[in-house]
Amino acid sequence: MNNDLFDRRGHIKNSSIEKLKNGNLKKTEINILSEHIESCEECAQKLSNSFEQKDFLKVPCGFEEEIEYKINRNHKKNKQLFFYSLKVSAAACMALVLVFSSALNFMADTGVRKLEIKSPQFTAVNSMNVKLENFTNNIIDREVFNNGIQKK
């Protein structure tokens, strides 16, 4: 043990406690003292008795009530959020059940005859395209034929 921090019996010296309170110890010394105080009830009592009443801050008037109010308010908000989340998740589950089951189809089946739309038939358009293609081929053939005659 460090002789500067502890007495002959292995307990913390009063001077070490004062240095600890004033912040005049190195980090390693603070760690050593903290570990010892944690395991030694006598030194923990000695440290706690070293503080005087004037060393503690006075709590402002109404501080305790304010803290209790804020805690209760937070609990109330958490309950409201929980129940809101519960309602939303229940609604989402019901919507999924309706969508992925036949219940939606059963509910929608009102006996109204459904109108079925047939795909359009393009026979008139197709016949016009064929006629235009034939006409275009005739024109091209005549041009080629006429050009062949002129070259001869």
C-alpha cells in the first residue's frame, strides 16, 4: 500500500481525504482510494463524516414537487404513447387481415353484376395497315420499273 495515502492500520489518512476532497490527487491515487473506500466500510464512513452540512448545496423550494410532477407527466405521456401505438398496430393488423384474406372479397360481393371490358379488336386498323403496305409496295415497284425502262 501507498504510505502517503494510508496509515499503519491500512485505512485512509485524514490528509488523504482532504486531498481527495480538494482534488489534489493524481488519477492513480484517486483510483486506489476509490477501490479501498468501496471495500472498507470504516474508510467509507470516515469519508462521509468528513463533509460538513455547509458543503452540501441547499435544494430550492419546490424542487421535489417539480421533479415528481415531471416524472408523473413523463409516465402519463409514455402511457398515452403506448396506448396510441397499440391502437395503430391493431388497426394495421386488421387491415392486413382484410387485405390478405377472402373476407374483403366477401364484403365487397354485393350482388352487383360486374362489367367486364373486352380487349379492343384492331381488325379495321390491321386491314388498313395491310392495304397501305400493299399500296406502298406498288408505288415502289412502279418507280423501280419506270427507272429501269428509262435507263435502257
